[in-house]
Amino acid sequence: MKPTMLAAASMSVALQVSTPAFAWYDICNKTPNRVQVAVGYIGNEGYVSKGWWTIRPCDCKTVVGDGQADDTYNYWYYAEDLDDGGSWSGGSDFCTTPSRFTIVGKNCSNRGYDWTGFKHVQTSGGNYTTNLTSRDGHVCMG
């Protein structure tokens, strides 16, 4: 391969790696209660956590929009039932605060943030929706 073709091929690969993917991640509330949601993803500066969205019963919110995530195969979320208590949590720690936030990085304690266990979601790399459902089988009516 000629040196100019090699340089062009290398530049093309570098552009593909650094450009955010265009896919969205939605969270839908299929419970009869209001839920509060935070999300984690990998952006161009590394791990990002963002919250809070309040989602009414039978409603959905786009929590990661087109071009925000560099890795559209992995998302994380944490949600709380605002009416009856309980949460959807997991073993992946992300930074949160009690009020609305966007936090880059996972060095939480040294910066005064809380550690919160998020659930990991692996996708096929395109648009993806997580449906929150109630443990007792109750569903939203709407």
C-alpha cells in the first residue's frame, strides 16, 4: 500500500473511533407509579452519569440522545419508585447527587458525589428501550 493510502486509511479509522455513535436509549415506565431515573454511559470524555428524570406511569423518556454515547452497546441505569419505594439497581457504581446532575468520571467520593449501584444493559448497538416493570405485576393503565 502506498504511504498516502496508508495515511488516509489510518485517518479514516481514527475518525470512526472518535465519532459518537448515533443511537438513542429510552427508559419506559410500565408501572402504575412515578419513577425517578438516572443513566450511565460512555461518552467522548469517558464514563458519564446523568439524572434525574421523573417518568410518569405509561410514559417514556430519551435519557441518552443521538451522538451522546461513544459506546452504544453498553448503558447503565438506576431507578426509584417515588410512590411505593423500592428501586431498580445493580452492581455497577456510578456517581450521583440528590439534585439534577451530569457527572463525567467515576471518581465519586473525592469530588463529593454519592456512589449508586446501576444496572448494566448490553444492547446490539442500535436504538434501545428499557421497560421498568413492577415486581408485583401491576401495570400502568393508559
